Amino acid sequence: MDRHRYLAAAAWAATIAATLVAVSATGMDVLASIVVWGTAAVGGVLATLATRRRSETETSAAATQLPG
């Protein structure tokens, strides 16, 4: 489960870094950068929810397996 959290954190960091590079490289104005940040935030939230759901599914599946 910790691996999924690290992957989600890495995805957030990569998204933020890519957004900063895009904003500085293109000379976007404030409104455009807000739109880009909003889109990145939505993508990050969706990625976090997907990894959390996958983690819960794997935990649930492991709990239902019979020993031996």
C-alpha cells in the first residue's frame, strides 16, 4: 500500500514540475497558468483516487484468500 502512495506523490511532483516548465517556457499569463494548474490538480486527484481504489481492491482480494 505504501508503494501506491509513493507513486501518487511522484505523479503529483512530476505534474507540478511539468506545469512549471510549461508556464515558464511559454511565458503564459496568470489566467492561463491558473487553468493549467487546475487541470493538473484534477489529474492528480484522479490519479490519487485510482491508486487508492486499486490498493483497496488488492487489500480486499488478499483478505479473502484462504490460507494454504
